[in-house]
Amino acid sequence: MKPFLILQLRPETEASDNEFEAILHKGGLGEAGAHRIRLDQEALPNWLDLDQYSGVIVGGGPGCVSDPPETKSPVEARIESAVMSLMPEITARDFPYLGCCYGIGILGLHLGGEISKARFGEDVGISDCSLTPEGRADPICAGLPDRFEAFVGHKEAVQALPPGCAHLVSSSSCPFQMIRHGENVYATQFHPEADSDGFELRIKIYGNRGYFPPEEAEDLVALCRAAEVHAPELVLRNFVSRYRRA
């Protein structure tokens, strides 16, 4: 099987490692089925050829594509530039792509959509999501109930559906929770890989990154521990199952 290219944007090793293990587990992948690149530590190789992969999965991260360039650290700027460099080929070829959280900003920015903190950025917590009619018909949403809860936490969001996109999942707090460009290019605002333990870890790691007042951390941890969030992982599982190829 050709591996999936897993691009990670988190510069915090504990968070990055946990996310990678979650993507493998929820996607039904072994390590042999994934080529992991931590973009905070290494550049995309010059020899990288999408034909060597079954698909591309982009993880989340603390950065925001809508932040002014002068406010981004050199690492954040380099990470964003690396992922953006792949998007013209991915969308032109309709190559299988799943962008999680940060990845929806990357896709939306590339397509010329409005990505900002104007209205729909989400506090850390749980969002009540709903499938749209197009979502019910989409194979990557197969098995998802019409309504499901998902872990969220991102300061920016897609403000309007980008050109050429289908709207698959919505929520009252953030309308564009999952979109598709073409037939094979997907992105989610929610975290399809996250579970209670993983989100608790992120709350502790990112407690001083402006996602929430630090004094609310324990309440958010309690919320995560009490949550029963399982449906979103089907997005990862379906994506891997559909695009796995020799």
C-alpha cells in the first residue's frame, strides 16, 4: 500500500506525537502506512511526489493563516508556506486531501475564501454538528449520524463557502465545519482525530496561547472527560479506507 503523507504543524512534541498516534489509530493505519513529516523540524523533501502516496492528511496547530505575516514566528511562517506550496497541485489534480482544523484554513486560503476571526472562530470545547444534505450523500461522511458532537478549538474559521466547494457539515457556532472541493479534497473545522484524553492534553499544553482564560482550564478538562465524542473519527477511517491504494 502506498502510505499517506501526514503533515504535522504542531511545534510541541508531546502534542504532535499524540496527534500522530491518534491519526494512525482513528484512521486504521499502521506506521508503515504513513510518512510523517513534522514541518516544524524539517522541510518538505525536494523529491516529494504525490504519486508516491495514497493521500495527504494535514493535522492541526496553534497558528492561524489569517494572522498578519509580521506576527508569525519564523517557524509558523515556514510551516504555512510548506503546506500552501502543495495546494495548487492537490486541487488541480483533485488529489485526496484531508485537512483537520488548521487544514481548513489552508484550503480556504488557497481557494481565495475568507478565513478570519470575524465571526465563526470557536472556543475550546464541544460543538453540536449536523450533516447537510450533501454531507449525507458523501462517502467520507458514511456512518455519521445526522447530528453528532465533535471537539473544536480554533481562533479563525471559514467565513463563507469557498469557490468550488460543497458544504458537508454545519453547526450553529461555526457554519462550515466540513467542506469538500472537487470530489476528493476535504477539510474539517472540527478535530476528527481527537478524543477526550488527547484534547485534555492539548488544553494543558496550549493553556497560555489565548484559546481560553487559563483559570478555565480545569473546567474544560472536566468537560472533555465527561464527553462521549466518537462519531468524528469515522471521517478519518472513511478517508483512509476510500483512498488506500497500492
